[in-house]
Amino acid sequence: MGKQATEMLKGTLEGIVLAILSSRSAYGYEITAWLREQGFSDIAEGTIYALLVRIEQRGLVDVEKVPSEKGPPRKVYSLNAQGRVYLEEFWRTWSFLAERLEQLREGGRQT
């Protein structure tokens, strides 16, 4: 992934992680591994963990500590009602921006 893609991803990563958590609960490494499988190879684990701390502090996720066979308990994150509202707003904003960007790419024509 190039520098431009990395910068664009920074602005959308929160919404991407919330979208992942909307379909299933997961812990940090699972989220990172899934993103890498999807082609986001430059994402550092630390980036995801810092983002998870922020969305937890903002009350967008519920957290459950689950025992781990290897080391300390894992924090498993799941999207809560407040997070779902936030994610819906993210998708509305994404759709608005995507439509406008497509118009620009097509030379500014209205669809």
C-alpha cells in the first residue's frame, strides 16, 4: 500500500473496525489479521490496539475479558448500541463522500 492509501486509510480505519465488529466480536489481533488478509498489509498491530482503546473510551464498544491459553486474558470487543449509531453515521458520510468523489472523477457531472 502506498503512502497516499495509508493516509486515506487512517481517516477511515475507525469505521472499518466498527464495521468488522458489527458482524462479530473480536480481539485486537483477530482484527489486525483479518485486515491483513483483506490486503491492508501495512497496518501495525499497535495501530489497531490504540484505536480500540479510543473507541472503548468513547463508549462505542463493550469489552469482555476472556481467558487466553497464552498469557493474560484477551479483551474481546463487540459493537454496542451507541457504536451502531456511530457506524450508521459513518456509512452515511462515506456514501456522501463516495458519490461526490465519483462525480468529480466523471468531470463534475451530476448523477
